Amino acid sequence: MKVCPRYEQAVQILGKKWTGLILRVLMSGKKRFCDFKASLPEMSDRILSERLKELEEAGILTRHVHDTRPVLIEYELTEKGRALEPVVAAIQAWADRWCDDIPDSHPVDEGGEPAEAEAASREGQAAGEAASPP
């Protein structure tokens, strides 16, 4: 059985390292380069620039250049990019169920923002469960 060429194309676009995380960050709205760097500090500037350009060329995001000093550049999902929201949510749901052994080093809430309070709450609940008698 031959793989569907559309599926193959989608995987080639979305399956590159960092692309899914960039999309996850963009789900909460417009972002600047520094916003991506704050959310994904391990990603190099070069790779981030490449992935943003690839996603723009694929029609998944748009790049808005504002005529200000200094120049302000924002990235935003297109309709095509926003259509990936259920895909990103499904991956998150799968990860929540099956990736328990991976620590949340950079937890984010549903809007793609840091969720330190949510993580602290879960840790508190876990500590409370451990302290309760069986």
C-alpha cells in the first residue's frame, strides 16, 4: 500500500524538529521572534528563522512587518495554520496520557503560555496524594 502523497507532504512540513513546538506557541496569537526564543530557549536563531520561513512559504503563518523604529515583526497563523489547532490539541492529549515519564521542563497552558501555576498545583496535588494514607 502506497502512502497518500498529501499525508506525506503534511508530515514533511510538520514533522521537522521544532515545527510542532513553534505551532504550539503560535496557537495563543501573534508572536515576535523574542517570544519564540523565550518559549523555546534551546532553539538556535538560525533554526527558528528557517522554520518560520518554511511555515510562511507553506501558507501556515504570515509575517507582519510594522513600519516602526526599530522595525517590529510579528508572526501569526493563517486560516490554514489555525486549522492545525485540533491536531496540536490531539498531540497534547496524547502526550498528557502517554508521556508521564517525561518531566515538564517548559509547561504551557492551553493558550501556549507558561503554566508555572498549573504545574505547581499538580505538584502540590501529587505531594498531597503521596502524604495521604492509602
